Amino acid sequence: LTSWNFKQQKTVIDLGDGVKVGGPELTVMAGPCSVENRDQIIETAKIVKAGGAQILRGGAFKPRTSPYSFQGLGEEGLKLMAEAREETGLKIVTELMDVEHIDVVCKYTDIIQIGARNMQNYSLLKEIGKLDKPVMLKRGMAATIKEWLLAAEYVMNNGNHDVILCERGVRTFGEETRNTMDLSSIPLVQQLSHLPVIADPSHGTGRWELVTPVARAAVAVGADGIMVEVHPDPQNALSDGPQSLKPKNFQLMMDEINAISKSL
Ligand code: PEP
Ligand code: MN
């Protein structure tokens, strides 16, 4: 179902109000790693809207490596995301971690994010396959391209064909970056599949100074969009501060990727 054999036209997911994922224009999803409080999410939403993003990202149910780290605000965070949508007109994307939260997440979000850690959670994939809601499926941190596309098949095979793929880097042996951003997967997946592919240089690198250069490269290799973490005060972020762009740097990134996108 993911292949060009099944469908000869590129999948374009229309979220309404002129927001599309899959072209022809670049789609930008930006916002904090986690929703922390009202001021933080509203302020960030206004910043990314002004910079030209179409979609606000923000986690309310967080898959943290340590159980002692901030786990997210849960439904309270989703309500704040919805408030930010009201305020700015941005669409929203947020992570769903568990089948038990399907109803509450769907009540608020425009796109369901399935995180890297859940890419092979087949019971979750089957359940979201039954929904009428776009899904962004992040690549597992040790997943091959084949495994990633087969995960998308699990969703589509159950009826939901509105799947967006997101390359977020894979685990290799170095310690200088959080993950190794696999830029080659973007054109490769586009050769194999009609689904839109988004690049996440924030989790792909783990370092804010690398986010903009890698975002430029991702656009140059043909990504349909970029997901990027932005925080008004990265040093005090409750998660992923070191990879979050400050507002000014987000604006610079936008200028650069828009220039590259236009030149393609
Ligand atoms: C995230 O987008 O905040 C996230 C947890 O990403 P990943 O699942 O790619 O680690
Ligand atoms: Mn994050």
C-alpha cells in the first residue's frame, strides 16, 4: 500500500485551511519538545506562526528515557495545544504513546505522532489504522527502511491511508551527536513510496547548532517538510533544550530553507 505500484500519485494530506503535507510547498512543524505551561506554548506558537510554520508540535504524553524525567502534562497539555491553535490558526501534532490514550489525543490533535520507540508497536499501529486521522510515523531508532515502510503498511492495511513518514535519525556508534541523521533515506523512501516524508533534524542531531545546516540539507534532498524543536528559553526547557532553536535562530532557519525550497 505504501508503494508506487499501489498508487501512482503522491499522497498529499489536506488538513484544511490551506495546510497540506506532501507538497507542493514545504510544510514546517515547529514547537517545543514538551508542552510545559500556557505561557510557554502560546508564546512559542506565536513565534513559529510568525516565522511561517503551518503546524505546531508539542508533546503532552512524553516517551522519556528515564522514568524520573518530566513525563508531560497529559490532557492538560493537549488542552493548551488546542488553545494555541485557537489563538494562532496553526494545526497541531502531538504524540500518542498508548492505545488507552487514543480517544483523548484524537479529541484535540490534527495529526497523531507515533514516536520512534513505538514504530514497531504493532497493536498500536493497528488501532490507529482504524482511525480517520492523519498519522506521522517516526522512524524507529534502529529501523531499516523496509521495517519503517512495513510499519506504515500496518496502519494503512487497517484503512487509514493518511500516513506521513518522519526521518529522525538512527542510532550509530558516535557520541558527538544524539543520532545519525540518515539523509539518504529521504530520497530513497520517496523512490519507494508515494507517502510524504518529513525530516526532524532536532532529534536527528541532538544539537541546536547542527539543526539548521541539517534542515537545509534535508530540504535540498527533497524532504516534504521539516519538524523542528523551538523553545523561547532552551536552557530552562523541561526536555530537549540542547537541540531546541531559539526564536531568532528558528527565523534564520526558515529564511534559509525557504530559499533552498524555492530554488529547487
Ligand atoms: C519527539 O518528537 O519529541 C520525540 C520523542 O521524538 P522521537 O520519537 O523521534 O524520539
Ligand atoms: Mn524532543
